[in-house]
Amino acid sequence: MVAGNTFSPDTPWQQELEASFPYVETDDQLRVITEVKGDMERPRPMDRLICGDVGYGKTEVALRATFKAVMDGRQVALLVPTTVLAQQHFNTFRERLAAFPVEVEMLSRFRTPQQQRDILLRLAVGAVDIIIGTHRLIQDDVVFEDLGLLIIDEEQRFGVTHKEFLKKMRTEVDVLTLTATPIPRTLYMALTGVRDISTINTPPEERLPVVTHVGPYSPRLVRQAILRELERGGQVFFVHNRVQTIGAMRVHLEKLVPEARLAIAHGQMDEKPALYVHGAVYRR
């Protein structure tokens, strides 16, 4: 058996952090948190897959595992597939850990080259406790002083080269993988016992199930659905399947729902795209 990290039991600060959680944990969340902590306190390296729908509390499980590792003097890396998700996690971790002497940083294209060099230097000497980032985290110039926990969000969105790197990491540090849609190979490894698996099936209190309707395109139904969401103060994503005709669809929706403020975005736009709102152009 390969020896891994054996983390210490929970500290008083761990209990303080968990008490600051602004929601009521579900039974599934509490069970999974206990399973993860149990893995971390055993001598063998953790390799646990957590499956749960979006919004079911996987991030809170990861945050508590992260804090447990940091309280033992180890560094934590949180690897995510997109820049936007890295920024979201960075904001969440900074906010939740603001009351504690924990240094959280992010590596992504939102950081300038100079900022990245500074973060890498501080990471190498142990001045950064938690690093959150995209594929930038698994490049050769990223060096940790003492990495104890690797968290991977949506592993199925990483390529073969990245997976080889992650496979090597599993023999050296504790690994926690979060996913809402595990790929067949990952799920097979979990179900056959190669990897441990935890599931979060219980939605948080007051979370409503997603309503799915399948049918032919209906302008009346689209207008009705958009207005219902706007009336409750919400926002709407309208997904179109062709970049070439997305402008025409925007014009169609502006006529269909003139009450809505509309913006378009797609993968072929510049990094600082123009936002079209009722014909006016705004740049970030």
C-alpha cells in the first residue's frame, strides 16, 4: 500500500468555519463530509469521487476538506476547466475563509504575466495555502512547497495529457474529484472499487427541481417562459446552435420580448466582447 498524507482530526477553527455555513446541510452532505474527512485521516492516499447535481453542495464539501488540509500545514490545489469557474471558486473561497489566516490565490488568464510570476514564487515557498486555477495549474513551472490535497472539478472536461498528470498525482497526494456528470470510465472505476465514490442525492431545502419541456419551437411558449422568469426578477439563457445566425435570432427575440434587455455572446468573440443591448454596443 502506498503511504499518503495522514491529516489530523478537526481543529476548533474547523468547527468554527463549518458553523459559519449560511445554510442547513443536507443529510447527504453531512455523510459525504464525514467520508472525506475519514479518508484524509487514513494513511493511504484518498481518491474519492463525489457525484451530485449542480447546486447540491459539492463545493462546500471541497471547501471543508481544503480547510482541514490547510490547518495541517499543507497546500491545496483546486483544478477547474474554465476561467469563469476559477473566478467563481476564488470568490467563494476568499469570502468563506476571510476570517482565517489563509492565503487564497488564483492562476488563470485573468492574471497578468507579472501577477502569475509573483503567485508562482509565493506558491513555491509556501506563502500561498490554496491555489485555484485552470489548466495553467498543471504546467511545468508550477511548483508547490508541500501539496497535500488536489481537488478536481469536472474531471471529464480535461484532455488525455492532463489526465496522465492527474493519474500521477493520485499516487502522491489526496485527490478529491467533483462531478455532476461522470464519464463512463470514471464511473466504472468508482463502481468497481478502484476509486471510492460518494453521492449527494438530496437537494438543499427549498430548491425546486428543474422543469424540462421537449417539443417544437413555439414563439408563444418562449415569450411566456421568458416573461415568467423576468417577473420573478431572474435572468434567462437562450441557447442558439449557430454563430452565423445568432444575430438574426437576437433580432427575433427583441421583437418577441421587447420587455427584456438582451445581450449576445459566443465562442468566436474577442476576449473583451461587445454586448448588444437593444441595439446599443457596450464594451467591458
